[in-house]
Amino acid sequence: MIKVCVAGIVIILVAVFAKSIRNEYGIYAGMAGSILLMYLGIRKFSGILDIINKCGSYISIGPGYMEILIKMLGIAYIAEFASGISKDAGYSAIADQIELIGKLSILLISTPIIEALLNTIFSFINN
């Protein structure tokens, strides 16, 4: 975590310096730094996958549901990353649209989980 924090501070300093030279350079430095930080974050993602798989082994649910949860996590991470870059570049309207489409994508991909939950609830009510 310390590496990420130090890298973030260095990226900010480089972006501010580059922005003083030319505005576009600051945006490019920020984007390059964001990609570097995303890479460092993805390296930590394997630990999260291990925890999700361990939780899935404790609960008797189908492997398809765990796959959906992992996809939802990936969509959220990528949408937040793209939204952050858009906001840094000064395009907050596009950032808002990216966040909205990410949320809608998560809702769409989670429909099998919602359906299974409703089926479980209705089976308890009918018994």
C-alpha cells in the first residue's frame, strides 16, 4: 500500500509539473500514472479472488454465481477507473455517463442472482 501511495504522490507532482509546461502534458502524465496505479491494483486483485473463492466454498452456491460476482467487481473497478480519468481530464459529464452505464451493467449482469434470491424467498413463503 505504501508503494501505491508514494507512486500516487509522485504521479501528482509529475502531472503538476508537466501541466505547467503545457496543459495537455499534465493530462497525459495523469493518464499514464493512472494506468500504472491500475496495474498495481490489479496485482492485488488475485488476493480478492482467493477470498471470494474461499467464501464460495463455505456456501453451497453454484460456481456461476461466483463468476457473476467477480464480473460485477471488475465492472465496478473499470468504470470507476475510467470515470476518474474522465473527471481529471475535465469531462465530468462523460464521467457521470460512464458511472451510470457501469451501474446499469452491474444491474443487468446481476439479474440471475436477483432471480435466484426471489425464487428462494417465494419457496419459503409457499412452504
